[in-house]
Amino acid sequence: MTAIALTIAGSDSGGGAGIQADLKSFSALGAFGASVLTAVTAQNTLGVTAVEDISPGMIAAQMQAVFSDLAVNAVKVGMVSRSETIHVIADGLAGFQGPVVVDPVMVATSGDRLLQEEAIETLIARLLPLATIVTPNLPEAALLTRRPVAESREQMIAQAQAILGFGAKAVLIKGGHGRTAESIDYLVTDEVITPLAAPRIETRNDHGTGCTLAAAVTAGLARGLSLDEACRAAKVYVHAALEAGRNLVVGQGRGPVHHFHAWWPA
């Protein structure tokens, strides 16, 4: 059977994050990608200049079109900028039995805010209980838990466990914003805490890293990998994409990772 992964997220006109990064990651990792757009951003490697939300009715129609025809194996939820969007996505996922990856996209790599403040509680109440796994970076985990940005292993794990308390089955808290020589993520469930480490790569081409990691996890789950296997494979893929992406010349700011590093050199 063909592994099918669905991304529900915003569009990045610069091609480095959002729907575009998700579909590239799905394709690179052996899953057919379908998509539901939640918003359109005017965005490049320098930042976000405009955001226009897709209407709730159109989001619902896209979800219905995909689920009524395609045998979706796994879903990733990315940028959801407002409460109305979150409600319609949660309603549309109510009958879905497969794994759901929630990447709480709140702030872009450029620092631009992508989730309205009043929508945070809606995200916690409606989407996190549906999540097989939530994949926050350090600033996102801090916003979700209303705590300072974690600076230690203990603080990262404590915030991940707090997010478990919202109803998610697992949390992959990402250490990419940390300052240690290694970039260490922690896969946290009620039963185990698993560190996933890789050497930190100095590069300006890290736009869309979070989207790419969450999409890679989704692709692995769509292909039938266990949660642990999918997270480990995703970590390896993103590290290689960052390493290969150091030589990409895309835009004047923070460029993308190299999603297709296995097929063509930068």
C-alpha cells in the first residue's frame, strides 16, 4: 500500500517552511503528501510580511475532500493562527484513527508571531488531546506551559511532562534553540524519556527546521514505523538536511535546509 501523509498547515511563499517543507519531507522519506492549507503567508528568508487566513469553511471542505477519497495514514498539523481554524481542524479530525503529529507553530524562525495569543488556550484544549505526539521547540514549549524558556535538561523534561498533562500521548521537545555542543531533543511519554542527540551545526540555513522534523516524524508514522523509530529517523534526516544545506544559496537571509540532499548536491 502507498503510505499517505496529510499536512494541515500554512503556505510559505519562500518554499522553506510550512506546507512546502512538509511536502518535500514526505516525498524525500517515501510518503505521498496531501495538503490542507490553513493560511497563506507572504514570506521569504528575511521574514513574514503578510498573513491571510483561509476561511473555516474552506479548511473543512479541503479536509472532507482528502479524507473522503485518500486512505490517509498519518496527519501533521502545523500553522493554525486563530481559534476558528483550530476548532474546524479538531472537528475534522474527530473520526480519524491514525497518528496525529501536532507541531505548535507559534513563532517563525525570523521571530514573526504566527499564532494569536488568544488561540493558545484553544490549541491546548482542542488539538493537544488529539495528538499522538507534540513537537515544540524551546520557545513554543515555554509559551504552551507559561514558563520561562528551558535552559536545562530538567526544565525541558518538566515542560514536556506538563504538555503531556494537556492530553498529548507523547512530546518531542526540541533542543535546537539551546547552546550546548550537541542539539538534544527529548522524546517524553508517561513511561520513558529518550534523548535524541546530534552535533550542533553552525549554519544560517535553518529556516523550516521544525516543520521538517515534524513532517519527517509524520512520514515515518505513515510508513508504519513506531513512534520511537519515527523520531529517531527524523532526527537523522534533519541533521543530514542541515549539514547538506549549509551550501545552499537561497535568498538573502536564513535559507532552508536541503530536503533532497540524497538526490542532488547543494
